[in-house]
Amino acid sequence: MLTHPTLNQLNAMGLHGMAKAFNEIAASAEADGLGHADWLALLLDREAVHRQDKRLGARLRFARLRHQAAPEDIDYRASRGLDRRLMQELLGGAWIEAHDNLVITGPTGVGKSWLACALGHKACRDNRSVLYVRAPKLFDELALAHGDGSFARRLKSLAAVELLIFDDWGLEPLDAQARHDLLEILEDRYGRRSTLVTSQVPVADWHALIGHATYADAILDRLVHNAHRIDLTGESMRRTKPAQKA
């Protein structure tokens, strides 16, 4: 049986999952019936799970998802035009691997942000880097970044994440600086990373929302050209559904 110093050594080596598993297994009634190979297999399995959980936790903290949304909690019964087969395909993540985009549109309260966060959560589980931002707040932050000289660094960080969730796009028309910044973000990401956009505004109205024909053509070409689409309909689910599900 492992001695106390050995457990200390496991923890010192960063094998915290194995150390914790040993104490739990040793205290169980089945411990005496396990062979050496069985013990080792169980300890290694627990260490692998422990490390996977730590990586997932770190990715979720970095992602800063707005909702604690899990794919298993998606409500396919609500009348909002959500295609289960398409959603399951998107949860598989092949579109992120292909560096495609995703656009989710629909009226307020139909679960756009929640679904986006569920997709982000699944991407984190799949060991992908994810970052959630709200469009109005991001444009404000980028305006400040121009002033303090951190814009290039922030642009680089936005370009690096495998899935950028751009929530609440289109709440107000873009000014000249915001148009330029959005184009820079999308130019860096196009064909290299995936961007998920949610909006209450139909895609057909985005050109006018951007407010400048040349910029609008360039932005939409990089955002919508290779985008999968989920167009939700119906009334707000907040009137009938608990906040943790959508």
C-alpha cells in the first residue's frame, strides 16, 4: 500500500487526481479485490478526468459565457423554428473545424444568446478556445483601446480564439470607427477562425445597419458568405420558461 510520503509526492508532482483517487479507492470495499494493473488503470483514468475537468474549467473562465447553458438542456419542443437535426450537427463542431461562421437571428427572448452559449460550452468541452462578447460593449472597449494604444493587442487576442461569440449585434447603427473595427476583426478571422453572431435584426437589413455601402459589402462578405443560419421565430420564451433553459 502507498505510504503517506508517496501521496505527498504525487501531489508535489501535480498528480492530484491520482492522489485523491487512491484515498477514495483504498477506502472502498472493493479495494482488496483489485490487482495492481486494475489499481493503476483506475488511478490513471481518474488523473485523466481530473486534468480534463481543469482544462474545461479554464476554458469556460476564459470564455466568459453569458449563460450557464448546456447542450443537454436545449428545448426543442418550443415553437420557435429550431431544427433539432441542424442544431445537433452544429454541436458536433465540424463547422468550427472548417472555419465557417454561424448567424442566429430572431426576436427578443427566443433564446438566441442561450443557444450561442450552449454551442460555446460544447466547443469548450471539445478543447477549443471560445470568447463571448456583447457587440455594444466590445465597440465601446475598442474605442477606448484606440485611445490608450492597446487596440492592436486587443485585435490580436480577438483573432486568436477559435470561436468568437458576437452577441446582440445590430442594436444600434455603426459609426465610422465601429465599422472599421468590425471589418478589421472579421478580416483577421475570415477563413481562419469561426464567428457566431446573434441579432434581432434580419440579415437582409444588415447592409443598411452598417450604413456605408463599401464597408457593408466587405463586412457581409466575410461574415455571411460562409455562415450557417438559424432563423428563430415566435414569442419570448422568458414568459414561460425558467431562465436556465432555452
